[in-house]
Amino acid sequence: MSDPSLIVVRGAYRGTDPTYACTAHDVQKGRYALLEVQDGRVTKRTLVPASDRAVVEEAMQHYRGVTVDARDDAALVSKLKAPAHAVQADEAFFAGLRRAKSDEELQALTDLHAATRERLDAEAVTTSTFRGVAQKEGHKSAFEVTKARGFTQYRGGLQDAKGRVSDMTRVVARTPEWEERMERVERGFRAAEKQLCIGARIKDLDDAFMQELDRDKDYVYGSVVHHTGYESHETSVPLDTIQRYDFHVLGAAVSDGSETALVYRSGHAFGDDHEAKYGALYAAAAPDETAYGDAQEDEDMQAAFRSTELLQPRIERLRAARAALDGALPSYRKAELHELDAALQTVNAAPDESAILRAEDAERAVTVRLLQAQPVQEDKYQGLTELQRAQLELCM
């Protein structure tokens, strides 16, 4: 068992900071969150008022691995005087933590979006009816109606006690042109939905959506999916592929050139059970066995498609560990990394279980030699690898 490390996150002076809410599981203003991490899991959360800043700074002195929130945001409580060995965490670091949702978070977001969708689709939805039901269920809410020449847009959102949000719309056409446009948009959503599985590229989803639209009449801003969690648009999280533990909203901003409707259709959780629920999507994503002479080759390719996605967190951890070792080893010992580098090259070329196991063995051997010969370097290596292992766990 490794030594515990500490991550310190700053909350907002007023309101709720989404990053703080995600990591601290708290929505109160004016606080610091101290997260003790051991073996990749958060073992303890401590919330400290901003007025007790000295308490936080003192606590950091007792950990060999420390990461402190260094985001440049005037809305957050004061930055801290961190120990010399602390790692300064920026927005990119926290984006990695916010992306991966726990099972509980995925279920909560799914329920919020389903409830929002149900209320918006009610014929007699009004501000009072939407917010009234939300209040009874203990949710904060927002609701607005936008009347344009070509359509009426009903937009509603919910926020639960832990800060998770939903943001959905219902767009009702008022002219024949917009009625036809909304029919094309729905066809586009269905086309994109057929490819909406773990491993799908956002570009491919966008292309599938746009193929159903009229490029001379319809204008689309942004992608057909976006991350949602503690903000309706988590723009700091990379939008590249659909990854396991993501939560996405299928929706787009659609315009006729003068008026723009936000069409936010549905929420989608990509947890461990997604493949079991939507097996047909994954079968469609695998190569067509009629295109090959050997059906077994198809099965192997499909297995490789799935296993690469499952192995990706281990590959990312290995890369982070390699970077940490490079920083911890003195120059005259860099040659010890050659075996690990060779193993990582094999992983990059063919990411399978056996290649990753060899790379993990090589990394473990270098680490053991380093810690036995130079224990003074342990905190530098240990802190970085602890953070990497914590990335998929911090929001649980």
C-alpha cells in the first residue's frame, strides 16, 4: 500500500464552482476541499472554510505528495501558499478528473435528463408547472420560453443537491420551413444515435448528423454532442471520442441563417453496462464479416476494437509513470528506462494485454530500483503516479 497523497481544490466565493462540486461532493460557497488519495481512491474528504486558510496550508505540510489548485480564476477563494514539493494543478488537470463520471453520477444525470425531458414534453408546460414539480423533488430549476418567427423554444434545466445539472429543450415549429427543418434535424439525430457508442469519433457523429440536413438551408453551430455533468456544457473537457464513463447530450444549435434554435434532445450515459444494453451499436461498429473470407478474423478484429478501449486507462497510466520516472531519475541513470521505452513502443504499435503487462513489469522494475536506491526521490515519483491513478476515481 502506497503512502496517501493530498489534492486541494478551491471553491467559489459566491455560488458553486463546478470543479469543486465534482471533486468535493459539496455545493457550498467559500470552502477548500482536501482530498486524501491512496492507491487511486479518495479515502477521505475534508471541507475547510476559506477563513481557515492556514489550516489547509498546515495540512499540506504533512503529505509527501501534494497537488494544489492553481487555476487562475478570480471567482475562486484565495490561492494557497503551497510547499515546495507540491504540484500546481491547472484547468487541464481538473478537466481529466471531471470527465470520468462514477456509476452514481451517471445514473443521477440520466434521471435528471429523463425528468427534464418528460416535463418539457407536457403540452401545458409553463414556468410555474416546471418549477413547481422541481421544487417538490428538491431540485433547483430554470425554465424559459423563446418565441421566434419560425419556432417556439421551451428550455428547462434541473440541478440536484450535489450540483449535477440537466439542460434540455423542446422546439415547436411555427412555419412550414421550420417544420421541415426540424424533421431533418430529427433524422440527423437518429443517424448519429446509431453510431453513439464507446470509441465513436465525434467527427463521425457530426458527419452522420449533417448528411440528413440541407446544407443550403440549415446552419449548425458546434458538434451534435457535448459533455454535461456539473455544467450544462463542460467545455473544458476534450471533445474527441466517446469514452467510457462519459455523459453526453445529443443536441445542436440549428439556424435558418437569421434565427437559431437550441435543440437539446436526449442525455446518454456511457457506463460499464452501455455495451450490454446497446450491443447492436457495437456490432455495427465492428467490421462487416461479409467483407472478409474468414469469420474468425472478424471476431478477432471486434475483440481488438473493444479491448483497446478497456486498456486505454492503463496505457495512459504507463505514459504518466514514464514521465514521472524521467523526472525522478538522475541523468546518469536514464539508461534504465531503455527497456521500458522499448515496451511502450510495442504498446503503441499493438496495444494488447500481453504488451501492456510487459510494459508494466518494466515500469515496476525501474520504480523498485529507484525507491530502493534513492528514497529521497519517492515523493516526486509517488505524487505524480498517485494523481494519474486517481483520475477515474476522484468524482466517485
